[in-house]
Amino acid sequence: MAESKELQAKGKIAVPASAELTKPGPVFTPNVDIFETEKEIIMLADIPGVKAEDLVIDLRDDTLTFTGEVKPTGHPGAEDILIEYQVGSYYRQFTLAEMIDQKQIDAALNNGVLRLTLPKIEKAMPRQITVKAG
């Protein structure tokens, strides 16, 4: 008999900010999935409600940081009856390994998912050595 599993939405959890913030409001740590291929590392971060113009990706001293702001979606002339969606900022930081080609990092935001593609430098990519006879 197959085991049934219930799907449950995971709510945003505010975390204490690790750095001083200049804006008030909660800070959320987005969920991130990381995948590796022979040529690159791919990071997928859930940042629903963040628009591309409200997303900042910063790279300095081998540290990749991204922050995104979720702004209120109020409707002019309408009275709020129930607001469950929290506004605030997303913040996540990663230390990059030496094998990442930092000049070639690419970012795309689509339907609330940030996709960061971190290509590996040539010397970090696996390769096969041809053996010559004779």
C-alpha cells in the first residue's frame, strides 16, 4: 500500500539580521537549492514577491550576497480586510570557492525564483587525458 504524503506550505520565517540594516522590517532567509554539474554550480533561491529592480546581488572578497525587498501590494482606494503575506527583505550570503569563475556568474529571476549560475574555471573542470601509444 502506497504511503500518502500531505503537502504543506512552508511559511516565511523572519530571522535576526546578521548585519546592520538601514530599513526597518523583518528579514527572511530564502530557501536555496544548490546543484553541481561538471561545468557549473547552479543555485535556486525562493524569493516570492521580489521584483528584479528590488534585487541586489553583490560580489566582493569571494562573498556572494543577495538581498531582495518585498514591497506592499496595497490597492489604492481599497480597505485591507486580511493581510497574511508579510513584506520585508530577503538576505542570503555565500562564500565562493576558488573554482568559481567570478567574472562569468549569471543571474535570472523568474516567477519568484532566483537562478544563479556559477561557472567553474577551466582548471577545475574534469577532463579525460588521451594516452598515446608508442
